[in-house]
Amino acid sequence: MKKLWKSLAAVALTASLAGCGSSGSGDDKTITIGASVTPHAEIIENIKPDLEELGYEVEIVEFSDYVKPNTALRDGELDCNYFQHTPYLEDWVSKNCDSDDELVAAAKIHFEPLGIYSSKHTDVSDVPDGAQIAVPNDTTNEARALQLLEAQGIIKLAEGKGLEATKADIVENPHNVEIVELAAEVVPTKLNEVDFAIANGNNALNAKITENLLVTESTDSEAADTYANVIAVRKGDEDSQKIKDLLKVLETEKTAKFIEETYQGVVVPVFEY
């Protein structure tokens, strides 16, 4: 009877350890990926058969906001996520993680040029006095939007603010434009209510406003590298077999062609293959 209880205890301990390991990006054959609906989940869906050929069961969890995917990854509900660029990731980590649950970028996959969109104006130089311009309200994307407006000569920002710039840092505003700060995913839905909206590529695609695009960031600029969207993982999981296998099938000519043909410049691949 003692031997039986020892055997049962050993089985229970083994099961318990296996259950604890299932929440991390280990070497098991299930991979759970959090992604924005467009284009991220679509890009992953395109390579899902390739992961299945490697023996993986693939679950794509779609998110419509910029907070829950990182929270779910930090808390072990996902193996990785795919929706954000590195500056946003680093800003989020600095505010929501400690050294024990840090998130990091495993690879850069694509760039979504931030664009100025309008349903009321046909040229970005056509800025009426008092124009309302909607921008994302998260730290890095708002600064990036303001920098795009500065590049178009609409405003001028104080020197040296970089990715911490806010509308309070506007030092010249010849058209007296009003900067309307909104959640990034909300910006393109308000296109008909403002003069211009500055949106991320994925949100513009989701809202189906790409035909209203006037100008974007350059795709061969430093921004394309800085703001490339990444596969994010918990620190230490970059070298797990499942993440290596994910990147093996993701960073391919197949993926590059899918992105180029599907998104026509609103999304641009940045990886080498």
C-alpha cells in the first residue's frame, strides 16, 4: 500500500509540474499567440498551416485594444503577442512590469507607416484655421503623430522632446489647430468628425479608411526600424523552441509576399529571409 501511495504521489507531482510549465513558452507543441485583428492575426493565420506541419496546435487570440495583449502575455496566458512596436512595448513594460515579469521583443516583422487621413480635405497642406486633428493618446504614438505633423510644416515642437512629446510641447501653431487625443483604435472611427486623423496602419485597415490616406511616414527611414511591429515574449522565452519555430515560418518569402500583396504599402515587411 505504501508503494501504491508513493506511485500516486509521483504521478500527481509530475502532473502538477507539467501544468505549471504549460503557461510558459516552453517546448510543448501548443502555441498561443495574441494579435490585433488586422493585419497581425491575418499574417499569423497565413502561416498557421506551416506551424501545424511542424506539429503545433495553434491558437490565435484576437484583441482590439493595446493593453490586454501585454497583460495576458505578462500573466502567462499567451506564449507571445504581435501587435506593437518596440517603443510602445518598452513604455508599457516600464509602467506595468518588474524585473521578474519583463516582456521583450523577439523579432521585428513589419512596419505600419503612421498616416494622415481625411474625408474632408484632399491635400495635407489644406489646413484650415482651427482644424481638429485626431491623434493616438498613448505616449509613443502621440509623439510620433506630432512629429509627422511637424514634418508636414503644420506645427513645430520644442527641441529634444523625442518620444515624450505631447501637445503641450507645440511651440509654433500657425493654423491654431486643435489636437484631439483619442485611444489609437478610436482615432480612425472619428474621421468624419475631424479635419484630419493620424492613424496606425492596422487601425486604418480595421476602420476601412485607407482610401482617405494623404501622406505617411517614409518606409525607408529610421522610423521603419524604430517602429517596426514585433513578436513580443516574456524575457527568457526568446530561445524556446516554439518561438524559434514560429519565427522560422514567419520570416519567409511567403510572409513577405502576403504582406506586400494584401496591404499595398499600408503594411511593409522589414525582416530578412
